[in-house]
Amino acid sequence: MRHNLDAVGIGEAEWRDRWEAARWLLSADGESGKRFGNETIRVSPDGEVTIKLPTPLTRLANAAHGRYALVSRLRFSHRGGEWVERVQTNRAVAYRIHYDVQRGRWYLTASWQIPPTPALPLATALGGGVIGVDMNADHLAAWRLDTHGNPTGNPRRFPYDLTGSTPHRDAQVRHALTRLLRWAQTQGVRAIAVEDLDFTADKTREKHGAKRRFRQLVSGMPTGRLRSRLTSMASAFGITVVAVDPAYTSRWGAEHWQQPLRSKARKTTRHDAAAVAIGRRAQGHPIRRRTAPPPQHRIDGAGHRTVQAGPGTLGREETRRRVPGPRTRSVPPGRGPKAGDQRPQNRSGHAAECESANGLESDSASRNGSSTLGASETLSPII
């Protein structure tokens, strides 16, 4: 360019400025674990820039510990939220300070590497339990569940304030998610279950009618922001995020878990119970609790210990259908849901009278001199 100034269309003085500006730069690679991710060029979340001066230039320092603080504050318009997340968690960020001759401005560029997140199988992620998280308009309700779907310990709540400016709201969301992920690390859990909420089409007047307060509440919930921030921040902590179906989690959680988990020292809210329901659904367990056995001397002594369906049973989350027929033991012969099969009752002589495929029925009938009868006619109920 120096030998072709006419072709470029610039003068020698302008070329000299560009040549010097190309050498007016300062760059420093970041290091994870250092304060704000870089020890040489340190940039705080509020935009303050300080530079660590070498030993011969420490006399020029205007800040503590031999650092030089710039008067101007900076801000990042592009991916500013991701930069703040890395700075607050002390992850490595590389900076480069350079001068733009054409605009006459100094610029600071931040860069970092995002390593690929390894995809863990769901069974491996849920091996140490799961933390169910219920997202609300002003807080996150979380509860840890063991591998069997039972809540352990006490519920945790991470509040945030969504009033004020946009940077304040973003900072509140990041602070709440950071505390949630750090608590998950201390608990040794590698999976967090959240609801797959999407209110883009569910906050209209046609959906909720005249419920203005409810529409305002739904519109104020930062579901998209929380989900995107939680996904990016959880990958850095090595935690898997499991999205579950949000259908009836709050209703069934309050119905089956709120009252049993309440005690004198702990007041369980509806949101805490919803967190338990979300965690159980992520693990593949039904939300309903085990039904207590009936009292003694009612049905077969103690009755069945549980009526809980297995994880692979279809329709386990649906309402139980009513079994037709009478509910008492005083049933006439040939009536009831299992009138033709009395084998579960384990009565004497039942196997010899019901095994018609082997010819036992005909042999028994010939010895008694009578015709073959059905199982419902041969066996009469025991009163």
C-alpha cells in the first residue's frame, strides 16, 4: 500500500496513521479460575476495564495492585448476555484492544471458545437423582429427588426480581440460575428437570378470555429467557437439562404431594409440590403416590400393597376407570367381574374342575354321574 498510494486513494500521512494503528494493540488470553476470566485485561460485569501493568510501568498505575483503570466504560451489544455469564462465573475470556483509524475510536473485542457438550444418555444423567424445578413469575422452586422418585431434604427457592431495566432483569435471572446450578453441584446431581413451557400462543384473549391478571402473569414469566440461559449455563457446569411435558404438573403435584410433605417445621407450597411432580415425570415415574393398603380383615387380610402402575404402563397418568360390578364379597354365583375364573382365590379343588383342556372335567363328571357344568355353576362363593 505504501508504494501504491495513488491507486488506494490515500495520502502518506493517512497511511502512516494506519501503519501505526496496526501496531497499537494489546491482547491477552483468558484463564479460567481468575477473577472475571482474565488477569491481564480485567473487565467487570458493569463495564470497568483495568490493565495489569508490567513491573517497569507500575509507577503509572492509578488503581490498586499495580493496575491501570480506564476512564471509559464499555458494553457489548452482540452476545452481551453470554459474556456476562462467563465473567460472573470466572471463565476464560480473551480480550484485544485496538484502534480504528477510520472511525477514530478505540475498541475492545472479547472472544472465547465453546467446547462441544458431550451428550449423556438419560439413564446416566439420572443415575444420581434429579432436581425438579418449577418456574414461576418471581422465583424458582426446586426440590431434589432420589433415584426412586422420593423427595429428599428440604425444598429450595431462588427468587428474582423482574422489575426495572432490561440489564437488571437479565442479571436477576443469571444470578438465580447460578445459585441453582451451584446447589445442584453440591448435591451431586447431574440432571435438572424443567417444564417445556411455551406461552407464545397461550397468552391471548381467545385462550384465557377475560382473565386479564392471569394473562399479565403469563406474559411476565421469562420462560424463553430462563430456558436458553439455563441450557447454556448448565453445559458449563456439566449438568443435563431434561424438559418434560408441563401438563397437570401443578394440579397433580398439589393433589398428591403438597399435604403429605407438609409438617410443623416445613410449609410446602403448591410450587414445591409441582417441582416434585416435574422431577418424577423426568424419571419416568407416575406423579400419583402409592395408595395405602386397606385395614386388616377387609380384603385378603392386608390387601394389595400398592396400586401404582409401572413406568411402561400405558395410560398410567390417566384417571382410573371404575370396574363394573358390585364391590362386596356377597356376589351371587355367576356374577361379578371374575365370575368365570376363580383361580386367584386359591380354593381347594379348583384346578381339577377348571382344567377342561386335559379332559379332567369330563373325567370328574363321569365319576360323579353328572353332566359337565361351567366354572361359575360348579363353584359357589364362600360367604
